[in-house]
Amino acid sequence: MTRLGYQIPNFTYPGVGRGEIFDNVVSQAKTAESAGYDRVFVMDHFYQLPGIGAPDEPMFECYTMLSALAQHTERVRLSALVTGNTYRNPTLLAKTLTTLDHVSHGRATLGLGAGWFQEEHDALGFRFGTFGERFEKLEEALQIIGPMLRGERPSLDGKHYKAVEAVNSPAPLSKIPIMIGGSGEKKTLRMVAQYADESNLSSGEIDEIPRKLDALEAHCQRLGRDRSEIKVTKLLMCCVAPTMQEAEADLREMAEAKGWNDDVMEFAKQVLIYGDADTVGAELQRAMDTGIDGMTINLPANGHNPERVALLGEIGAKVLA
């Protein structure tokens, strides 16, 4: 499971040319591995997300990127945080995860969610559907992907997907954990209780975590699942530097690269866990004190600086000690 994960959500880097982006991503992944993070994640999106940047900013297809990072790392597990279920047929996704597991020598994790970014769907021709349809599709997908990853041959004649004794050969090298991303108490956490090994609370405030944990516990009780079998993590967005002044400089440098005005800068400070090591460490500790099992942290403003990746890893390790 993830105790301390590192997510790479941004590929716009000040002073880094288009042909140098991948090398910087490799540097982040290698630094994360050296700093003691146990998983490296990338987003499964094709457009940059609102709040981080503009739609036409650089964004890479996640499973190609993860397979490439597998060749530059040795120990960290690799995952999307999280895969948009609407972008791939579940049988294809099972094969994709299995391939990632082989090329990484057993380090793949499946992170999966219902999908939410409508602009991306509409622009690129993916069916978005209604809220209810996306969750119906997610549940059907889990009924196909999970068994395929376990070496079974599932059949399903569903409303959205069909499979007939779907073969997945070769089988994965490892037991690929299934992590469902999202914070919805009625649908998402019920599916976590029914199908998943892990839950990532990818949205919401730290103060909301205890309520989410209670909801998951209630679903587990109804389904006869042992809650202790499921590990829960929280996605936390950070901007950390050795001093507040350096954090401010890092954020301003990224703002200039993205064309953010002062209002956006101030908004970013409110959204991010922002500041020096002590300030950020206190917020990470507050999150862990809610009862979660681990956290995945990112650095959308200054993750391109390996020193900041290492610093955040050091802070996270102290919190988890």
C-alpha cells in the first residue's frame, strides 16, 4: 500500500524546454525513489486540469509515461492517480496494467475512478454520460478488471460492457492492488468496500476525512468486509521550500511560466499546503492524525526542482515515523 506517495500533476516547468520535460519527470521519479517514497503517480488526463493550468499546457498519456518511468526506477510502485474509467475498455485496461507490471518487474498498481473532467471528454470524443452512468460503468469495469488481474476468465453481459471468458495472458507478476479514487460517501466508498484494496480520498478538506472513514466503515459492515483490509490515503497538494521566502519565489516563478496574476497566486496559496518545512509538516501531521493509513503528496508549483521533492519526502517520512 501507499504510505508515502509522490504524484506528478504538472509538466509546465520554468526554463525547461519541450524536449527536456521527460528528463525532468525522470529526475522527479528517481529523486522520489531515493527520498523514500513508495509509489510514484501521474494523472490520467490529456488536458491540464483547471486550477493547475490551461487545457493546452503539456500533458502526457499516463501509461506510456509509467512504463517509461519503470525503466528508470527500481523499487517504487507505479500508478495512475487515478485512471479515468471512461477512457478505456476494461479488458484493455487489464492488459495495460498487466503489461506495466511486467515491464516494471512487479510494481504496478491500478488506481481507478469514474471520470469527471467533462471538457476533456467533449473535446476529445470520449462519451461523458451522466453521473449515474459513469458509476454504473465503473462498477461493471471492476467486475471485469479485478478477475482478469487475478488470472480468472470473467464474463459479463452488462449495460455498458461485455466480456466473454476474457483471457489475460501472461498473468501479472505481482498481485496488483486495486485502489479506487474519490471521496463520494454513497457510491465511491461503497465500491471501495466491495471491490478495492485501497482508497484514495482525492478531494475534500482534511477536516472531512473522519466522516469519510466512518462512511467506509459503515459500508464494510453492511457488506461483511473487514475494514482493516482496506488502506486509506489522502491526496495532498503542497508547495514547500526551506523558507517561506523561497516558497514564495518558487510559486511566483511558476506563476510567471503559466501567466497567473496575483489573484491566482493568492488562490494557490489557499489551496496548497504552503510554506516552509515546519508549516507543511504540521498540516501533513494533521492529516495523518485523522486516522488515514498514508498520504500521496504532490508539488504542482515546484516539483520540477528535485531538492523540493527530496525535502517533501523528508518531511513526510518524519510525519510517518
